[in-house]
Amino acid sequence: MGDSLVSVFWGDGAQSTRRGLPRFNPISTGCGEKPVDNRVTTGYVDGMTEGGDFEIFLVTAPGLESALCAEAQAAGFRAPKAVKGGVTVTGGWPEVWRANLELRGASHVFARIAEFRALHLAQLDKRARKLAWGEFLRKDVPFRVEASCKHSRIYHQRAAAQRIENAIKDQLGAPLSPDAELCIKARIEDDLCTLSVDTSGESLHKRGHKEAVAKAPMRENLAALFLRQCGYDGTEPVVDPMCGSGTFVIEAAEIAAGLKPGRSRHFAFEQLAGFDAAAWQRLKGADGRKGKSSGSDGSGPALRFYGSDRDAGAIQMSRANAERAGVAASTDFRQHAISDLVAPEGPPGLVIVNPPYGGRVGDRKALYPLYNALGQTLRSRFAGWRVGLVTNDASLAAATGLPFGPPAGSVSHGGISVTLFLTGLLA
């Protein structure tokens, strides 16, 4: 194919600039492989609220792809497929908005806008200039470009990013800034360049509520997916006996209340051309809720969620974070040691805990007594409860004496590979 061939997608397939050429849709809506074409192709929809589908990539930590895929499927996203580093779904701009607003396990939402072969920098430059950047970027909004290259003849990432930056600047005159919230992602792998818009901006784990954090905090999106892997669905109480800044407890309370995780924050897609602020506000809803919390309609007792920590500062942080998140009424944070932990009154539920481990505190041997004490307390006082424990060391998990099943796969947390260990109901 020559460089004069450009295929653009406005929802119903490609329309070539040459007559008589067949339509070619590079976006697969099933689970098969995407076809490859040498022409420039884009899944961008003409107008941010009009019909038309394209590929949306939901980013998550490696090892949690299947959990995020299950969340996307449960939330009604079409054609979810777990791939390395995330999940692909099919939809239009309303689905992009909704993914940012509602999915707890994603860290970013990328909208795929173009895909083409690029064997050298001059070809990348020429094909980047064929894209109608003004259809989704604004002249007055700063942007930046990040590129990655793998197994390709184009290997210089910064040079690749500069070619795309120049194409956008020359076409739109939009300002380039290294600190811009709006980011174009270019992935060049096996000589195939895929361009995406990072529609999220800041990582989605930043819900907009947690101003105070403890040392080595658990990110909200990881906490949400660990809760899902434990089988938590918002219908049972949750206890975290080493709560730190309260992430597990607050996420569990928000899930039970049907609160949308992105209800309080800003997203990069709000700076795109054609963004419909009124439609976005309708999607967000007045109170940021997806549904009712248990007991909110008088049908049963309201659930409560419990966190404890021996550090008084951690408890203060947790309470403040819960207040900002709007779940202070359903959460209970108390300062005490593991030896003072007791099961709350009412039905059993889930204990989930992210204790200190070697990579975070240094001396692993000093942690065995802590894990042993945790296990003794849970075995003696939490009959009928399940336990989920996140650690980087199977021997520390074993020190609890808890009846863990086969561990889940490892996940990167703060640069440390951690694993979720889960029990059945404790006897």
C-alpha cells in the first residue's frame, strides 16, 4: 500500500480516499486477532457523543488483567478481553467516559485513535501528518507525546515522539508542554504504530478523596481488584486490622454504597475537542451513585466496615479520608494492637490485610512474630470469616498458620511483586 492511502473510521467502516477500494475495519469486536493493514487507520468517532465504536484499552497492573476483565464484563462493557497489561473493550466516547467514572480496577483508559505501519522515522512523520488531529485535540490545550518502541526498526523513543509532536504542532498550532495533562501514547511494536489518547490524565487510583496517606499505601485500584479476587461484592462486612490510611475499608464501603469511584475528580477527556459537558454531568448523576447501599431502603441492616491500626496517626488519616469520600457513617476506625482485635457483631464477612513485609520494612525475620500473632487472633476469634492477605513472601503468609489455598498470581505493588493469599471460611 502506498502512503496516499488513508482509511478513516467514522463508525461504519473505512472510507478510502481512492474509489473502488474495499472497506477495512482494523478493530476486532470478537476475541480473534486484529487484522493488519499498511494504511493509516483510526477508530476515532466524528464527534464525542455520536455513534460509532472503536477499541478502548483499560490499563491495569500485570497480574490483575482477569480481575479487571471480570469487572468490565459485570459493568456491561462490550467484548471485554484480557490482554497483557490490561483489558480491551469496544465502544464509543460515552463508554470512555463511563470507564473512567465507574471502573475501580483500571489505572488509565486509552482511546485507540490510529494504527499504521512505520518502518522508519520519515514514514512515521508522514503518516502522523495524515491524521485529522483537530477532530479530537484543541488548539488551545497543551499536549505531550510519549512513545515506546519494541522489536521495531524505529528504536529511538524520543525521536519517534518528536515526529508525532511536530505533526500535531504543525497542523493545529497546539502548545507542547512536558507537564501537559493531555497525553498521546505511541506504541511501536513489530513496526506497527498504535496511537492512543490517555483520556484519564492522572492515574485513576487518585479518586480525589485521599489527601492523607500512610507509609507504603495500597493504591485504590489495586485494593478494589484484590477485594474482587476475594469474592467481595458489597454485601458483607469487611475488616482490615492493619488499615494504614484506610484504603481497603473505604473502597469496600464505596462499593457497598454504589458510589462511582471517579465522581469527585477531573479527567483529561474533558479537554478534548467536542466534549459535551452537559452529557457528562448527566452521566455522572447528581450524587455519583450507581445504586443503593445495603439497608439504605430499609430492607435490611446497613453494613459497616472496620479498620484498626496501632498507629494513632493512621487512624486519624483513615477517618479524614473516609469523611472526604462520603463513607464516614458506615466506617469505624479504631486504634489498637492486633492482640485486641475482635470480630464485630453481626454476620461474618471478609478480613483483608496488607501487613508490612520485607521489601517495605527491611528485616523480614522481625516480621514473623507479627504474622504469627495475626494468624492466632484470626483463627481464634473470626470463625466463619474469610481472610485475604497481601504479601511478597509465602513464608510470611505461612507463619500465620491460616489455611490459605493456592495463591493468586503475583502483582507489582510499588515496585515489589506481591501475592494475594486467600482462605475459605475459617472454622
